[in-house]
Amino acid sequence: AESLLLTNEISEAKKEAERALKDARESGNRWAVGVTLRILGEILSQEMKPNWLQMEEYLRESLRILRRIRARPDLARTYLALRRLYDRAGQSAWAVDCHFRATSIFDELNMTEELRIDNDQETKQMLENNEYKYGFVTDIEQEIIPKGISEEVIHFISKKKNEPKWLLDFRLNAYKKWKTMK
């Protein structure tokens, strides 16, 4: 699921993560449940219309499980995912708390390189999303779709262009054929 997320195949990643979560719960593997819940939370954050409450619920449950079994590296990664959620929701106090907890764990485990990489990605996103702060603003309606190609993106673009169903089917079949060529 995580590799599918990295290639922006969001719907496939979500299906795979949900299957992995079911398997992990059935087998009683608490570590796998905790990690999969974190990954599901990160997948939800990449959807076109994220379900923020579901995302927070997955991440909080992941925290509870990973804290109980003392899986500290994965606990720190979950705190970082929760920090990103709170940053996007404008909950800066909670975001700072999560960042502090993650930093403390990474420092304690000498995993500062992973934290630096995550912070570099956050800085890049912040610069990309930075608003002009000198007064003149033009509000332009826009819709943002995730990077990459997936069936969701094809459906979205086809709907925006008011394409006929036969053309959408043609594009979906071409996409499926292209996926088998990889």
C-alpha cells in the first residue's frame, strides 16, 4: 500500500491498505495494525476530498496501539503524520505538540536523518502553498487533483471536460492496458 501511495495510485493503495488492515486484525498482529492505520491515514490525506475525521481516527488509533507495544520509530512516524493533519487543519498547538513528541523520539533513537528528510518535505510543501503576503490577492477558483494518473483522476478529468461515456471507457481501457505494460 505504501509503494502504491508513493506512485500516486491512491484508490489502489487504499484498497490494499484496507485488505492489509483486515488481515493484520484477524491475525492479531498489533504492530501491523498500527502501521497500517498510519498508512491509511496518509492515503486519506492524498484523496481529492479527504475525510479528515476518519484520517484523525486512524492516526489516533495507530498512536494508541504503537504506544502500547512500544514501537517507537513507528510511533514517531505516526506523530509526524498527525502533525501534518493538524497543520493542514490550522490546529497549530496540536501540530507543535505532535512535532515535539516525534522529534523527542527520533533524537532518542538517533534517527535524526529521517526527521530532517520529513522536515525538508514539509518546507518544500510550505513554500509551494505559501500565499502572497503583501496585500494584493486575486481569488481564482481552482480544483486540485493528486499528482500522477489513476482511475479517479481519469474520471475527474473526463467529468470536467463533459466527455461522453464511450470516451471515458476508451481512456479507462487504455489506462488499464498501460498499467499491464509496466
